[in-house]
Amino acid sequence: MAADLENPDFYVVAAVAAADLSAALEVAEDVSLAAANANAIGHRAGEAARGFRPITDFMDEVARDTIRLVRDINQEALAISRVSIRKMRSDTAWLRFENVKKRVNNDTTSRSLETVLERVSLMIREEHQLVERHLRNLMALLDEVELRMRAVRSVAASARVEAIHTGDYRPHFESVAETMDNAAEIIRERVLRNRRMFEQVELR
């Protein structure tokens, strides 16, 4: 998948994605809080929460992984936004130097401008390659977090079933499962939305 960096909308999408995915980090931290709550309730519930303990262990692990993934995704989106802007500026600089070169009659000045144009062209190629690399990383991370959120929602469903057997603690465990499920769905929706945004600006 290659970025259509000639499409001006790409720069806007990169910036919007960075902000959107940054907000997702707060949601990921809700999963961590739900895991901590589940562990605390599990200790209080004792034997009644025995069937819930593997779920709380999974929640604790997935919470850490989710926060790491969302942070990594946000960093890639920010990098795409920053490098895309640099490339846009380099493109503008190249056009200006090219226009000046067309107007000068002095051979020495023309050769000097040609050298500058070559350097700027090299910068543009390097920036393009850098965006491509960050974009590949971003898409791989989006795929990974989407799969993880599907697993979280599946475990949340199991948690609801296990909550039935926890007696007086049932409302607490059901609340934990609901928080977990909602957070996973919000993150998953953000992931899908951002993937669609990139695809709609003609990622080839």
C-alpha cells in the first residue's frame, strides 16, 4: 500500500488520524482501569471469583498491550503527519527553485540552482520513503489492535457469563465486563475509521 502524497487531503488525514488515535489512548487506559478493578474485586470475592481469575489475568495483560499498541499507533500517525508536512514544504521549495532556474540566463547560477534542485529532489524521495515506512507500520499496528479488540470483546462476553456465579459480586463483575467491552468497541471503531480515512485519499 503506497501513500498518494500528491493528494493534499493526505496531509489533513494524517493530522486528523494523529489526533483521533491520541484520544483513543484515554480509552485504552479505561481497559487498564477495568483490569485493576477486576483484580481488586476478585481478591475481595475470594472463592466466588475463582472462575473469573483467568479473565482478570487476561485483562491485565491485554490492558498493557493495548496501551502500548495505541501509543505506537499514535506515534506512527504523528510521524506521518510531520514527515508529510516536511515533504509538502520540500515540494514547494523545489517548484520555486525550478521557476527561478527557468528565468536566469547565467550558466553559473543555473548550475548552482541545478545542484540545489538535486538536493531538494533527494530530500523529497527520502521523505516519501519515510512516510511509506511509517504508513506500513501504522497499518500493521491497526490490524494488530483490531484483532486484539475482537479478543477483548470475546473475553468480555465470557466475563458476563462468569459474573453470574460470583454471588453478591455479580454487579461489580458485570460492570467490569461492560467497561471492557465498551472500551474495546470504541478503540476498534477508531481503528476502522482511520483505516478508511487513509483508503479514501487514494492509498494505492
